[in-house]
Amino acid sequence: MVTTETLDFVKKIFSAHLEQRELRKTAERFAILEEIYSRTDHFEAEQLYLDLKEKKVNVSRATVYNTLDLLISCDLVKKHQFGRNQAQYEKSYGYKQHDHVICIECKKVVEFCDPRIQQIKTMVGDLLNFKITHHSLNCYGICGNCQHKNS
């Protein structure tokens, strides 16, 4: 669960980003931000829209998609493809670098963090004279539940 301090800080970042782009600070945009930061999962834009509607937030699909783009552009949200047509999103402020394991059957996404990956990044960067700024590692397979169903 996100802290009040974190939520206040991401609102300030988003507010400054909107000001810089001379865009309006609407209640709908901030409701979307709050909904995203209340989540603990990876989500699709359509599911976010439906969840907001269920909570009686008066917001259009276009506003959800446009706000997601704005949140990506100020590094408050990350967008992933995970080898599918539908993009998935996750909040990104204050979250450590992590990687993903994705089930190719049920589409479950599990995050993991292994410090050896950072060591590999550092070694490869040094070896090839690259300043590595970020990375993405997605591993695909079949989760234990799906393996059990298929046997």
C-alpha cells in the first residue's frame, strides 16, 4: 500500500508536469493517478477504466489512455508489452528495479529482484564501455498452477 507521503509527492510531480506542458489539472487525472497508486498489480488500461467506473469516477476511456501517456512521460508509470497485444502498466515512483516472469497460458505476471542482475549490468557496461541507464528482463514460461492443470 502506498503511503500518504508518497501519494502527495507523486501528485506534486504530476502537477508540475501538467503545468510545464500547460495542461489542466483536472480531478479526473488525479483520480486516475490515485487509483493507479492504490493498486499492487500490473493492469491493463481497460481494467483501470472499468475499476474507476465501478468506483463511480466520471471518466472517459480517452481520459484514461491520455492520462496514462502523461504519467509515463513523467516516469510515474511504466508500460510493458509482455509479448501481447494489450499493454500492461504499473506504478513506478519509489519502486526498486525489478524484473518479470510471465505465464504464457494464464498471463500471470510475477515480479522478482535479484542483485546479480545489477552486477551483470555493471560488468557488461564496463566491458563494453556503455553507461547503462536501465534494462528490461522478462522471462516467459508456464506457472505452477497451469502446469498442474495441464498434467
